[in-house]
Amino acid sequence: MLSEDIMDMIDVLGVYGDVVVIRYDMVLEQFDMMLFYGDCCDASNYYFGK
């Protein structure tokens, strides 16, 4: 669960992506999620770790 002050609303609203990439880094033990358009350049990245 993320509190509202951690995620800026414009980040999610600014990208209505049609592609989602979710990866797991075994060294850092964290997930990252990238939302973007498949045919464009706008993207938002989110990192989730301990």
C-alpha cells in the first residue's frame, strides 16, 4: 500500500500507456514497473523495494 504523498498524481495521469513492463532485480531485491506508449516516448517508472 502506498500513501498519496509517495506517488505524484500527475505521474500516473500523464501517461496513459498501452505497454507495461514489470521487472525484478535479484541483486537489489526490488521490482520496477514502467508504463509507456508502444509507439511514443512518454514514460513513467516506479520502483518498489524493501
